[in-house]
Amino acid sequence: MKHEQVVQQLPALRRYALALTGDRWAADDLLQDTLERACSKWRLWIVGTDLRAWLFTLMHNLYLNERRNTLSQSAVIAIDDVANELAAPARSLDDAMDLDRCLQRLPGEQRAVLLLVTLEDMDYREVARILKIPIGTVMSRLSRARTRLRELMQADADAPAAGEPALRRLK
């Protein structure tokens, strides 16, 4: 593995990490963990195979492992215990079309497929290999992700802005 080949992949890896995590610090941590894993496991990469796909696979697996660990360590809180602390987020016109916020609301498996296909311009076969799923699953997750993203974007666009009362129909 040549140093230059890995350096060429850094912008795409960082973009994908940021899209997966939704947080710059977490994305940088994920990128660093991916590079550390690549350095420690470099002998597993087969010369002549797609280095890009291998690095994205490492990153995706690290992300999933971190999510599993976080979910297993999180405590369950009853909604009734915090109901008085919950407040609706303030909305502004800019927030109505916030693509990143809508992307983060997609299920992780749909978001991963959508980002690899659209943001990283990977073909279905490459995405299937990275995520270790069949091509048909890639296509169905992509379709569901696009549909759900469209719904989320439309719902956000239709929501009232901060300070505007929601319209209600009275009978």
C-alpha cells in the first residue's frame, strides 16, 4: 500500500465519515480510527484490489461497531420521566431545507447506501461489496432512502417557521 494512494482517498473518507456521524469531531475520530486500522491491517489488503473499497469497508465496519457499543451502553429513559423537559426545536426557513438534518434521520443502513451511491459516486456492485450485502438489497435500500428523504424534506418544508402558529382546522 503506497502512502500516496491512501492520501488520495482522505477527502472522500472524511466526507463519508462526516455524513455518517453528523459531527465534525466524531468524523475526525472515525477517520483517524480508520487510518489506524488500515495501518495495522495493511497486510490484509491484496495488492491489485480496490484500495478505496477496502478503506470504505474498514470505515463502515468501525462505524457500525461504535454504534453497537454505544447502543448497548445507553440507558433506557421513560418518556414520562422527561416529558416536561422536552421542547420542540425552533424552526427557521433555513432549517426547513436542511438536508444534513434530514439525512441524519434516515436509518443507518439506508443512509450508508445513499451516501456511497450519491456522494461518493460508487456503483451498486462496489457498494454491495463494501457493505457486504446483495446488490438487490443495495437497490431496495437506496429506493427506500430516497423516498424517505423526499418525505422528510417535504415535511420540513411544510412545517411552520419559528414563531409562526401552526394552522389548525376546527369543526
